[in-house]
Amino acid sequence: VQLVESGGGLVQPGGSLRLSCAASGFTFSGFEMNWVRQAPGKGLEWVAYISSSGTTLYYADSVKGRFTISRDNAKNSLSLQMNSLRAEDTAVYYCARGWASDWGQGTLVTVSS
Amino acid sequence: DVVMTQSPLSLPVTLGQPASISCRSSQSLVHSDGNTYLNWFQQRPGQSPRRLIYKVSNRDSGVPDRFSGSGSGTDFTLKISRVEAEDVGVYYCMQFTHWPRSFGQGTKVEIK
């Protein structure tokens, strides 16, 4: 199992960013997926969930209406579209498989002017 | 929302001695399907989290048997029978029963 996040970087408040997670080593279409984030020096925070088919979505209240989780099972890829970014969204973002059995290495998002 | 409360938040341990971390939830974690979806994770310094235990007491593949999980309802425990140097890090509980999912604050395990 391998999960590789990308797309992080520095963005201004109010800006947008799209994170990706490339999955390999397992049947991606058979697993639900999650995004989890960790602000610098802080604990883990669950962000979003998508079912294996992509039809069921859940979000943390802190990102609801601003973030959109999606997946492309044909490309073994998970995405997180982040809009209206705030300073408090600064964190390392991890994709995690299923009940978080496997995690990527994370990608850092910094929201700052 | 379900609040997960861990204690202690800091745990200095002597090598070879046992360690225990408590995790309490504000609501029962028994799912309507009868399962209890409580996981434990380890995060070593500078690394991604790693799942140790799923559904309260099931050890993941490759996890040393000195780690064990127990509990039911709202009260759960992670035990390390004999702490080794590689066990240093932060440990989190997380519930997968209710939406939104939630983590405990984390317990930092360090060697005395």
C-alpha cells in the first residue's frame, strides 16, 4: 500500500488549493478514504470522508462549505479542493485509507499573506 | 459531536516498565451494527501516524504484542507491557462510530 499526497504549498488567505493523493498497491475502488490534518505542533483532526463509490461524503464542521472531497477510481486518485482558505487551515494534510489503516507522508499547506 | 478525552497527556516511562493510556468518549462508541469502532494510533517524531489497534483490541499486522487495547462503551485503554525506546511518540485514540469522526488530544510518551 502506498499513498502519496501532493499539491501543498503557500497560499494567501481567501485563496484556493487542490490536494491530491495517488494510491497504489491495493484496489483503490474498494476502499473508503479520508483526509486528516495536523496543524504545526498540534494533534490530529479528521477533515473529510468519501465512500468507495464516491457517492457518500462527510465533512468536519470546520471545513464544511469550503472543502470538497472527490475521487477518480479509474486513476486511483483522491482529491481535496480547498477554497476560502484561512490561517487556521495551515496544517500537514494526510490521506488515509479506510479506518485509517494506512497513511501517506502528508503535504504541508500554509495559509499566510 | 463525540468528544474523545485522553489521559494523561504526558507520560514519562522507565524503559522496560508498563504504560497505560486512557481514552474516554462522550457517547457510547457501540455502532448500530454491534461493533465498537475505536482505533489507536502511534505517531513517532517526524513521522506519519501509524495505526496500532482497530475495533478496540485488534492489533494491526506488524505491531508488537506488547501493545494491547481494551475497553467498551465509553471507556478504553491502550497498554504497553514493557516500554522500549522505539515507543517514544504521541498516541491518539480515534472513534469511527459517529459522524464527525474525532480524535483524542494525544498522549506524549517519553522515556524518563
